[in-house]
Amino acid sequence: MTKNKVKLEKKNSSNNLSKTLILGLIGLILLLIPASFNKFIGLIVGFSLLLIGIIQIIKYVKNKDSFSNIDLISGILYSALGIIIILNPHAVMELVTVCLGIYLIINGLIKVKLAITLKQLTNRWIGTLVMAIVTIILGFLLIFNPFGSVVAITQLMGAFLVIVTLFDLIDSYIIQK
């Protein structure tokens, strides 16, 4: 290996290590303080929508042509939605969780149909039916207990990032040897 390739490999390894450690830190934050992280994300979304709304209203005030009424209406709606989310920042993550629950229920129902079809073709349909029922139950849990589910999902994401970080660090150590 040439000197330039060795330098490039060390630089890439250093950059990857930095990214890995940042992901690990994010994972720890998600794992240890999920409610605060979810609130933070909600506040970012709320303030972003409020800012977009204010910009639309300013655009309306500056341009009073026939199409600017849309700017005023959308500005008011964005601002109102932003304020609602700022006052209840967990609502964003709850909405995402409810949507995920709906998706799981639909996915589970599709798997039930698949299990019924498989029953006619083979005797290996029970596993598909069991997974379908579990998927549907998880979907309903996400819909009817979104806040508890949001925290659990956030912690699961955090745990996943921490595990991936540990594997990446082990890989980096092995590569350096």
C-alpha cells in the first residue's frame, strides 16, 4: 500500500470513528431520555411550522395581488398548527406513532388474508397467522397508547444505535490491528 493510500485510510477511519461516536451519543440520548428527545423534535417541528406561517403572512403583506390570499390563508394555518404543536410538542411523535399503528393493522390484515390463502395450499400457514395477529395487536397498542409507545419506540431506536455503535467500534478496532 502506498503512503497516500495509508493516509487516506487513516483519515477515513478517523471520520468513521467520529460518525460512529456521534451516532452512539444520539443512541444513548434516545435510550436514556426519550421523552425529552421527543419533546425536542416536536418543538423543532412546531417552530418550523410557525416560521413558515410567518413567512407566508409577510409574503401576503408585501404582495397584495390576486394570488396572495393563498399566502395569507396558508400562513395563518401553518402558524396556528405551529403554535398548537409548540404547546403540545409530544403530539408530533404521537401522530407518527398512530400512523405506524394504522400501518401495522393494515399489514396484519393483509397477512391474515395471506394465511387464509396459505391454508388452502399448505399446512405451514399457522406461523403467518400468528405473526398477523401479533402485528394487528401491536398496531392497536400503538393507536390506543401512543405516548407510552412513542417512548418505547424511541428507546428501542436508541438501543439499536448503541448496539450498532458498539459493533462499528469493534470493527474499527479489528481493522486497525
